[in-house]
Amino acid sequence: MSNVSGIDRSWPALRTAVADLAIAAAVYAGGLIYEAVDAGDVGASLDAVDFVTCAGAAALILLRRRAPLPVLVVAMVAAVWSLIPDDDPGELRVAAIIALYTVASTSGRRTAWTAGAATAAALYVTAAVTSPGPWYDGENLELIAWASLATAAGDAVRSRRAYNLARQERATALQDRAERAEHALEEEARRQVIEERMRIARELHDVVAHHIAVINVQAGVAAHLLRDDPTGAQEALTHVRRGAASVLDELSSILSVIRQSDEATSTTDPLPTLDDLQRLIADFANVGLEIEWHTAGTRRPVAPTIGLAAYRIIQESLTNAHRYGCHHRATLRLTYERDTLRIEILNDIDTDRPMGTPRGHGTVGMRERAAAAGGTIEIGPTAGGQFRVHATLHTEQAEP
């Protein structure tokens, strides 16, 4: 794997070197062919100056990436020399134009266009002064056109490269920010779970202690009245039975969600209820989740365990909607019926995600909470491209 990575990293540099060699070879060979044809027209042959000139142009092309500006200066001087009448090797002007492109593609915009203007001016003035034709001759103006084209092309390449780099850096920054945000959410969720365990433990103590105290008093009353007042003893035993049933219900709902933790910290905050939904929704809105909340039926107090289960199911569903849903939107519907509270949470999902993809351990926790509260819950995708959580909790009016 490391060898493959090394090859991947070295491939762009190798490709650039091969391209430079190909360009230099083409300029060298093209220059020699041009000089040979030109010399043959006048009955001469190639001399050492022709070979040196072509080799110099090729060398300038090969060295242009190492020192763009110095190479451009040398190439421009050589191109100016090439414009002297009767000694006109065009390959030096080609090398100057290529060197100008390199400067424009690797330097800032001001440097690029300054170099382009200087090159165009030097070549044009020299050609206009030394050529036999007028200053507005087409061959003279071509030098300005080629210099402008090389500068514009190099500047465009540099701008495109800078744009791609900025986009890549922005994508990396967004990914890092998303990972930090997810880590923060996980840490916050872990902290809330630990605090919830302690709150549940204290609630368990308070609820059980209260009902056991009632049972103890009513059992003593029943024992005292058993012979002299059977009716009063029966009433006391009825209170004992109701208190025992309440204890069993509370133990069944609370103990099912208690977990062991060595990192639990103390807190005096009460357990959340449906009255805290407004703050919960505001918290999700602060992190970018838009929630459409509908309530049907007459809102009424419910038993604390039902309220806690409903709150936690909503909280986990909205957390999943925020982490895994699309469009950062969710719909929450609460329906109060005579003895039932129905909860429905909908959010859009990615259609590329396979249907039925597990959403993590949170769904297990929601099923456990619904079952502990004596209700049912349905979790899964719908045919309309949404993820749906629908819980039905059986309620009774809370005692004032």
C-alpha cells in the first residue's frame, strides 16, 4: 500500500517532466528542421550556431519551472537577439513565449501581466525597429498577440488552480468541522446519559420511598382494624394494593433504563417531561434542524414515566433526524386521545441509503423505553422517502 501511495504522489511530477521533455524535444527538432529548410533555400547547411540556438531554446524550456522569472529574462534577451535581421531563429521566441506562460501560471496576477507587457513591448519594439516593414506590420503585431495569449492562458490556469485549491481546503475545513460537531454531540449525549442515570436513581428513591411509606402505614392500619372494623381494614388493604401496583409500575419503567456507570455525576435537575419540548426544539433549531410541530387533541398532564418516555423518544428521533436526515427538516406530531398519546416523527432520508439501514443503538433504546412505558413503537422508512418513528403510549390523567 505504501508503494502505491508513493507512485500516486510522484505521478504528477513525472507527468510534468515528461511533458517538458516532449515540448523541449519538439522545439529542438522543429528549430533544426526550420533552419535546415531555410539554409537549403540559400544553398547553405546547418552550422554550429543553429545547433547551439536550438539547444539553448530547449534548455530554457526545461529550466523554466525551476526559476521562471530569471529564465524569462534570459529567453526574452535571446528572443530580442533573434529578431536581428539576417539571423532570425524563431525557436528562441517560442521559448520566450513558453517561459512567459510559466511565469503567468505560477506568479501573482500583477507580476504575470507586468511580465507579459514587458515581453510584448521588448519583442514588438525590437521587431518594429529592425524589420524592413512598417511598424504596424502583421508580423510585428503577432508578437504582441502571442505574448498576450500566453499571459492570459497562464493567468487562467493559475486562477483555476487557486480556485480548486481553495475549494479543496474549504471542503476539508467543512469535513473537520462536521467531525468536531459530531464528536461534540456524542460527548454531549454521553454526558446527558450519565446525568440521566443519576436522575433516574434519585427518582427511583423518591417514588419507591413514598409508596413504601404509604404501604407501611396502611398495612399497620389494616392490622389494627382487622378484627374490630373489617370494612376499614379492607379499605386500607385496597390502598396497600394500589400502592404496591404503583411501585411495580414505577420499578418496571425506571429499572429498565438504569445502567451502571463509574463516571456518573450528581445533579439536582428534574427529569424532563413534555413541558420541556419547547426548549428541546429550540436547542435543535440552534444547531440547524427545522422542526414543524403539530399538536392535536386536548393537551393534558400525563404520568411522569409516560412523559419521560415520550420526551426521550422525541429527543432520540430528532437527534437521528439531525444526524442522518436530509434537508435538515423534521415533522413532530403529538396526538392526545382519551387514554393514548401518539407520537410521530418524520424526516426526509437519503434515497441512496438502502431501506432499512440501522440507525444505531438509539433505536434499541427507544424500543426499550416504549416497552417499559407499556406502549408500542414502529421505526423504519416509508414508501415516500421518509424515516418514520410512531409511538403509542397508553396514558391516564396525572394526579394533581
